[in-house]
Amino acid sequence: MSYETQALDAGGLDLGAAEDMRSSALAPAEPLGREFARLASGLGLASVFGLALGARSGGVALLQHALGAPLGLMVVAAVAAPSLFVRLALINTPLRPAQMIGAVAQGTFTAGLVLAGLAPAVAMLVVTIESAAAAAWMSGLGLWLAGGIGLFNLLAALHKHLAGHELRARSREFIAIAVFSVLACALAARAWYAWLPLLRGAS
Amino acid sequence: MNAQLFSVLDELLRSPEAVAERIRRREDLRPLVVAALLALGLGAGTFGAVLATARGGVQLGYSALKLPLAVLVTLCLCVPAFAAIARGLGRNIDLGGMVGLSLSAAARASLVLLAFAPAVWFVLDRGIGYHYSVLLSAVCYGFAGISALRVMAAGLGRDGRGLGILLCCAAVLLPTGAQSAWMLRPFIGRPAQASVPFLRHKEGSFADAVYQSAFSSVGRYRSSARVFEEETGE
């Protein structure tokens, strides 16, 4: 079934929403395989940052941090984003699943890219700083910076798809997205804290 | 070639916007990179040597070598992050462009340090003391950094997004630059020290030093042994 047919089928429930949906559904979307590849690339790039964190202790810590760093992004992509999609669908926003996947892939890839870019600087900092607390603080700063930029990209992509509705619908979307943002930050922070020993002050 | 180098150096000082435009258009960046490296070596090297005049001797050579090295190491570590941040926040600038932009900014800062060198030398020669020398050099670095910001701002755009990218880049540059310089210290050299080391022992980090100085500034002096006890619980 094509996107256009799906949008027209939805028109039986709400004509206004279907109009919006048809216009956004007709917007060219990237093939799903490419979006998943972008998502996986983002997670792979994030593990480079994990390797940099693991360089402080070396050995098994390299692997542990390389696996732990993408986990925060994965939790947001796999748990928080589907939850946002369900909430947005419940309030009848014209967002297609493929568009949601595209937005999540963009956010994850950007966060991974920034984490990989930060890796050389963070490796130098965590290896040369003696205090475990200061090293944890620097690593946390990097994760927050990259996570923030990733979230900004995800929200920008969503905004592109959701722009141009009536004020009431937009205010409901805004609340759903604001709740998602808080939840995404909390979940990512929890995952990173649990899976990155360096953040807990281990040296 | 010499005339071209001087013309690029002149452009770096007078028109950061023209330098940013040259990088955006991806013209031949070789003269810009050569001129920037030359300015960095000459400006930061001279300022480093001037800082060491209070200690004199072999410290002059060490500081002349280490200050440009600290800037270059910081750039090597930070430029990938700058490029990723700019790309992540929607500025279409690739790694090559960011290398050119950051190197130009560092070169402009080094030339500003070169301009400060005679005045700093005069003041140090009057014997202002070690701690005031540190403070004076920090003020000079601050002015040099502000002049470098003009190049970065011209390249990244003077809108809200450009400002956001600049702030994120600053959040990466400040701790990295401070720690690189900390690893390569001393630059001034304590007059009481019997011998001049090329590098001092690790002795914590820049962040630890700031943390301890924050206590010292309010009259709470913490010995190294006490800090060790607090951190390890032994």
C-alpha cells in the first residue's frame, strides 16, 4: 500500500487531518534501509567516544565503554522515540512512521558524529586528568553536548514534518515533544551512568 | 611567494571576513595554511620566550617551543569536534574548511600575542613577580582569544546558530586547551627553582588546580595529603 493510499484511508476518520497527512506523506522520504544504516552508523560512531573513555583504564574497560556509550542513544531510539510516535499518533498528528524513523536516525547519527569528533580531546583529558571526579565531569560534558545536539536535530526534523497546523494541535504536539525531551535526557543519562563506570568515578 | 604570504598575514589581521570567505569558496588554501603556521610559530613562540625572560636561560628556548606546540596540540584535538558540532548544528562546513578556519583564528591570536610581547617584556623586566606575571599572561591570552573569535564568527555566521556553534566549540576548546597547556608547563618558570625542567610532573590537572585555587581564594588552604585523604577515604 502506498503512502498516498494510506493517507486517503485515514481520511475516513478525520478529513482535516487527512489533508495534512496527505501533504506530509507525499513529502519525499529516504528509503528505510538507508535510515537504519544511518542509525547504525551513529551508534558505531558513538562507540569511538566510548573507546576514548576506556583509554583511562585500558583493557576490558575499552570494550565496556565502547559498548556503553552507544547505549544511551539506543535507549532513546528504541524506547523513548516509539513512545513519542504513539503519543503523536493519538493526538492525530500527520507524522508517518518512516518520517519518525528518519528523524530518529538523523538525531542518532548527529549525536554519534559529535561524540566521535569529541573523542580525541576527551581521550587526552581522561588519560591526563588525575582526579576521577574531574574525568567523570569532562566525560559527562561531552555526552551532554553531543546528546543535546542530537536531540536538537531530532526535534528539528520533527518540526519540519509537523509545521503548519492550527494552534491547538501545535500546543498538544509541543507538550508531547517537551515530555519526550525530558524523558529522553533522563533515560540517556541513566543508561550512561549505569553502563559507563568512568561516570561513576571509577578510575 | 613571500609577497603572497605577507598579503595573507595582512588579510588575517585586517579582514577576518575576507579570510572566512576565502575558506568558504575553497580557494587554494596552501598560502593561508603556510602563513597561519608561520604566524603561529612566530607570534606564540616570541610571546613564550618573552614570558620566560624573568627566569632566563634555557627556559627561553623551552617556552618559545612549547607555547606554539600547546596551541597546535589543542587544535589537532579540537578541530574534529568543531567540524562535527558545526555539521550537527546545520552549518555546511567540512573538516578541511574547519582546519583552515581554526588555524586562521589561532594565527590571528598569535599575532595579537606578538603585539603584546614588547609591553609584557618591559613589565616583566621591571620585576613584577611570578604571580602577577601569570595574571598578565592570562589577560593577554584573553585578548588574543577575543581577536580569534572574530575569524571563527565570520566563518560560522553571525546569527543565533553561529553563536550556538561558537559556544559549543568554546565548551570543548577551553578544557582541552587548558589541559594541553597544563601538560606542557612551565612557561614562565619559578625564579626559586634550581633547575629548569622541559616538562613538570603531572601533579593533578588544570581542573584540580582550579578546584584547589577556588578553596585557596576564600582562605581555605588544602594540603595535597588532605585532598588525597578526602578522595580515597584513607
